[in-house]
Amino acid sequence: MGSKSWTYVWCIVAQTAIFGLGNAVTKLAYDSITPFWCLALRFGLALLVFAVFFGRRIVLQLRQANLVDWLPAALCMAVSYISCNVALALTSATNVGFLVALPIVFTPVAAVFVLKRPYKLVHLPFQALAVFGLYLLCCNGGAFVFGWGEVLALVSAASLAGALVFGERGLKSLDVATVSAAQIGVTFVLSLVGALSLEPMIDVAAVQPPAWGVIVFLALLSTCLTFALQNVALTRLSSTTVSMLLCGEPLFTAAFSWIVLGEMLSGVGFAGAGLIVACVLVETYLDGRLAANVRSKARRGSRASQSPALESGSS
């Protein structure tokens, strides 16, 4: 993998670090605000930021674009965030962290149908090992139960895989700001609908200052910045590679949970963390090699097609 590609890898690493901190502090906000209202305020503020800085360009591109260029990715992203945040209110953060990191399983399959990209069996062993590492990390030696919270977390993982694959396709015709704003806007609308229909009206006075701080952090860094980082990376990395790199999120969640919440990893948890890091590094290397081989074959094919024309011209 070239040095330029590693720049985009670090974009996803930064995204997972921010997500990890966001996971650790989100539950602090739930002490005084309900999940849907937290989401609505978070994505409403993020949408306002994008409108201020990129509004004219976003509106112009969306008017000229087809719905299939942005709506499938936006809907998938909205479902992923909503189901994840509701899952956090129903079950433990560790179980949610394990399941939400499973796009590595769903993304290559989705890419076969959406992008017509063949599934490379060379990835399968490392994806399976990464899933096992996630289990060790997030279960942390304890029991793993499967209830409605876990079901919603699994829905979140599958939806995020769809957002990655459809986002990769949409970025071929739209820029990063437009795709990010579409995903943020649809998530805001659906979150607001959920808040108005499923939860009591928000009592602004009852929301504690730490919760407001969490919402601002989630809006500016864990939404505006991370959406931009993810979509920038998708312009150069495959959705499969991005989904594997996102496996690092539980690592950062565990680290920040130790700092913020005092949660500790066991020896089994550390073993899982090491396994995930090893799989991510190998998968990133393999994906870079495969991409380089494709580019090399394309260049050889181009030279071969030009050679007869040159010979004909010289004769």
C-alpha cells in the first residue's frame, strides 16, 4: 500500500478513536436526556454546521443528482445510528461494541451485490479471526447474552455495511461534503420523528450541563468530522477495507471506558485487542496488494491495446 493510501487509513483510525470516546461518554448524556432526543439534537446541530459551510454546494449537487446516488447510503446510515443508540439504552456497551463492529462480515457480501465486486476468499480467515477477537475484547471473559439490545446492535452493523457500500458508489458522482450532509440530514429527520412519536417531549431545563457537552462533542467531532473522514477514505479505500479498519472502534471504546468510566480489560480482553490489531494490519496490507495488482494489470492491458495501433501507424 502506497504512502498516500496510508493517509486515508489514518483517517479511519482517527474516526474510530473519536467514535470510541463517543461511545464512552454517550451513556453519560442518557442520565438526563432520552436516546432519540439526544440523536435529534446531535444531528440537527451537525446539519446546521454543514449548511453554514457547504450549504449552497450541497443543494446544487443534490438537485442535479439521482436519488440512488445518496439516498440508500443516507437511509442505511440513519438506521445504523438510531438502532445503535437505542441498543445502548437496552444492553451493555460492551455487547453493543462487539456487534456494531461486525460490518467486516456484512460489507464484502453487500459489495458483491451492489458494486459487483467479487468476494476474495483470502480475506475470510482474517475476518473470522477479527470477529473472534472482538468477542474476546467485548465480552471480556464474561457472559454474552442476546436480547433486543443485541438484535438492534446487529441491525446497526448490517446497516453500516450498507452505508459503506452505497457510500462508496455515491462518491463516484458526489463530493464528500454532499454525501456526508445527506447522511446527517436523513438521520436527523428520522431521529426527530422517533423522538416526537416514541418519547416524551424534551424538558430542556432538565438536561444537565454534562449532557449538553456530550451532545456538542457528538455533533461536531463524532458526526461532522467522522462522517467527513469516512467518506474521504472511501474515495481511495474499498468499503471492505474501511469496514475492517472500523474494527478498531471497540479498542478505543475500551481504552476510553477505562479512563472515563473506570472499566478494566481482563487478560482475555487484551488478547482480543491484540488479535484485532494483527488482523486489521494484515487485511490492510492484503487489500493494498490486491489493489496494486489490479492497477498493474490495467496498465499492462492499456499498453497492449496501444501497441497494435502504434505498429499500424508506423507501417
